[in-house]
Amino acid sequence: MLCQGALQAFGKRGGLRVRDESGEDVTEAVRREWRGGPEQFDAWQADAERQLDRSVLRGPTDAEAPELRAVGWDPTTARRGANQRAAQEREQADRLAAEPRWRRGRLRDVVSARYVASEINEMLAQALADRQLDLEDVLPDAESARRFVDSMPSADVCVSLTAAAHRNPQTKWTGNDMFDIDALSVAVPYCDLVVTERHARHALEVSGAPGRCGTTVMATLAELAAEIS
């Protein structure tokens, strides 16, 4: 499945919207009043979104970088965030080493619980509050909690890959591991064909996640070429 817009890669809809000083979306009003009419606004909007997508894909040029840094752009943010998350996984690996029974048993439950706590806790709390519910109302037991996490395709892939890595006590967690898990957590649920390295493909296939997502995962470009020829 293909979608338009760079933000799709981050699980967001994207699309240029116009907001006033209070933050209210006034796109439709601006479109009606646009010089040249709504058609001209649509053309301007499409061009702006196209230019944004292209700039995201190519990144800033050397000439643009100083000006961007002056207004707060920091190209190391993603790397530092990934390294911090990798450090947290190393801490988790130490806890699992101290309690090896979890690696032999309910490792996926441990990883799923950490996923909820670290990735969706705020969203979940807000959704429960909006409906005047407590967590126990919707997740009364362990099996319900498992179904809840696994019903989210990206969460299913993320938990599957993270659990597979923690199952091996020799795993050396790095920032690149976090980038790989993030990318595959989007690609596997939302693409028909995914090409990744052999170890990740094996971990995914063992977990059954590609089958649940209806996705074919390959390890070489030759496999991809054969599939689409």
C-alpha cells in the first residue's frame, strides 16, 4: 500500500493546514477567500506539500544548515533519542539476566507491558478518562491485555522484534536497533512487500507477525525482483 506524504512514514496523516493565532483550523475559510479562488489554493497547497516531501527526503543542504541551526534545528536529536532508548533496553536486559525465568517464560508479556507504559500510556490514559473508565474495565486480565496490544499491528511488530532480541542474552543494544524496530513497525503493517536483513526477517517470521499483517517479508532484492516480475 502506498500513501502520499512524508509524514505517512511516521504514522501521521500529514497535509498542510492553516491555523489562526488561537490554533483553530481555518483552512476551509482561507481556501474560500484565496486570491484566484479555491482552485488556486488547491494548487498552492499541493505544491507546498510536494516541496515539503522533497525537502524531507533530501534533508537540508550545507547552505541551509546554518540558518536552520540558528532557529533550533538539531540533526542529532533522533540519534540521541535512539541511543537513550537503547540504553533503556540494556537496563531491561540486565533485569532479565537477574530474573532469567522471564526469558524462559512470559517474555512477550514483559515487553508488551513496557510498550504500553512507554509508548501509549498517555494516549491510553486520556482515552479512558474521556470515557470515564478505569484500566481494569477494559483490561481485566492478562489475556485481555495481550489481545489489546497484539490488535495494534505496529505494536505487534515492535513487541515481536523487541522480545526476539531480548530472548538472546548476548544482544548488544544500539541506537541502530531502535531505528530498525521503528522502521519495521511501520513497514510491516502498512506495506505489502518488505525487504530487510535476514536476522530481522527470521525474527518476524518466527513471531508470525507478517502473516497477521498480510505482508511478505524478504531478505534480498533478488527476492523482491522475482516477486514483482
